[in-house]
Amino acid sequence: MRIKKGLFITFEGQDGCGKSTIIGQVFKKLNKLYPKKIFVTREPGGTNNPIGEKIREIILNNDSSKMTPITEALLFAASRSQHINDFIKPNLKKNNIVLCDRFIHSSLVYQGYINKIKFKKIFAINKYALCKLWPNLIFLLLVEPKICLKRIDRRWHQKNRFDCKTIKQHENIYKGYLKIAKKYRKNLIIIDAKKSIDENSDLIVKIISKKIKTYDK
Ligand code: TYD
């Protein structure tokens, strides 16, 4: 089926909720339905965005522990601005579908809820980055914090500054997402991340396909 309008779709959730695996599966399934129309990217940084990737390195680096909360929020927004300009908008203009691992809701939770910067301020900081861009769909993957912690312990990757270490940190992020989900629910869909990757990726593909069809009319 032809896609007549681009769609911007974001995936949010706690560390260890299975976001990256789900995005991979959703990409595979959607790509079969809409070949060459599906693109995957992630924040901070992002595909085709070397400047954003450099900012990512500064933000996530373990040496940046003295970074102030406001500097951090500004850098996430700066990386986002470049990402929107270099990758997201050009793809939307070509009527492609962009699947993005984390976006503004991560800033609301991590810089807002966790670092205690008012949500209004997070939006003010992001205003010039977003330029009114809001995701057409936001999939929020939620799962009990103790399950996330177990999943993270099982995987190996070099730990960055943001990787949660304690159950308390996981619980806070979980609470943050619940709060955001209530407050900023436009286009937001909660996915029970305890279910299998296959079940959830099927469900997400179904929702996206429905959106494409309604957009097509
Ligand atoms: P990453 O290694 O990409 O982890 P994940 O697989 O969990 O997405 O690290 C990204 C980290 O950056 C993640 O812990 C959340 C954080 N983050 C923010 O704090 N604010 C933001 O706006 C974004 C996009 C990410």
C-alpha cells in the first residue's frame, strides 16, 4: 500500500523495558508491508546526525558527572534540534515512517521528573528544537521495575552515566513515566512490556497500519 503522508512514531520506556528489541521487530514486520518506507533512529544522537552523536557522547560520558541539570536538558534539546533537521523532517517530507527510540517524553521524565526541572521549563527549553513537531504515535513500554533490573543485569554493554543501578532509580523512572502518561497523553499508547516481544510487536504493527490507513483517506 502507498503511504501518502509521513508518520513520526516514538518509543519510550524505562531502561531494560525491551524498547530496542521491540523496535527491531516492528521495523522488520513493517518493512515487509511497506518496503523502503520505514526508518529507525534514536535519541540522543540519531541516524545521519554526526553533530547530534557528538553531543550524545558528551551527555552520556561517565566523565560528565558534574554537568548541571540545565546544561544536560539544553544538550538533549540541542541534539534533538539537529536530529529533527537532519533526519526526521527530511524523511517525513518524503512520506516515510520514522521510528524513533526516545524523544521529548524522555526529557520530561529524566530531566523533568528525575532532575526536578519543571515540565513547563522542559517544554520551553525544547520549544526551538521541536518547532511544533509532536509524534503521531508514542508507544510507552511499561514493566515492573524489578523485571527491568533483571533484564539489564543479563545484557552486557558498557555502562553509561544514565544506566540505572538500583531498584529505587528504576522505580522513580517508572513513576515518572506514569505521571507523564497522565499529563501528556496526546497520541500516547501504553504497552504492557511484560508480554512477549512477538505479541507486542504484532500489536504495535497493527496500530501503525491502522493509522496509515486512516491517514490515507
Ligand atoms: P541509551 O544507552 O541510548 O539507553 P536506552 O537503551 O535506555 O535508550 O541511553 C540513553 C539515555 O539517555 C537513557 O538512559 C535516557 C536518557 N535520555 C534522557 O535523559 N533525556 C532524553 O531526552 C533522552 C532522549 C534520553
